[in-house]
Amino acid sequence: MIAGLVYILTPIIAGEHLDLANLNNALVFVGLGLSLSTLQDTAKTQNKLFKFMLENPRNGKWIITLMSVVTFLILALGIFGIFFSGNQLLNELYFGLILLGVGLIGFLKSAIETIENAGN
């Protein structure tokens, strides 16, 4: 996650414009960071979002639904973009979106498991 932040902040600090290559690298590293963060124990509360979901199960279902929709939209945009974009730089960006979507799938899985473990 920090590597993704570095790719975003480095051009801004240098006074340059953020280009698609840096944005793609940031998306790849954020997706990778999300994927690795899902390897943690889901029986324990990992962050404030999961804690809120455990305290309010009804709102937790809405949050999971919202996370599912956002994940689907990011994946759909990435897949649609790869198939219908003729620009190589944009294809790289869409590939980064797909990797971010895969990371979000893992995060969504962790959220669902956290809610299931709370019921036990």
C-alpha cells in the first residue's frame, strides 16, 4: 500500500503531472496490498469498518452489498477497457484496475467471513 502511495506522491512532490504509468503502478500495488491484507485472521476485528459491521449487523449487510457493487464495477470497467481500448497505455491502466478488483474480492471475502465468525 505504501508503494502505491509513493507512485502517486512522487510526481506530485516533484511538481510534475501524474501520468498513467504511475497511476497503473499505484493500482497494482494497492491491489496487491489488499490481497495480502486478507491473509490475516478474520476471527479478529481488523479495522474500524469491520468493527462497525460487527456492532451493527444490519448495516454490515448494506456495507457488504456496497462493497460487492463497487468491486464488480471496478472489475467490469477493467475488463471492458482491456477489450475495447486500442491505446496500450490505457490497457495498462485497465490491467491495474483488474488487479485492484481482485484485491477487493479478497477484502470482500474477509468482510463476509468476519460477519460469519461473529454469528458463531
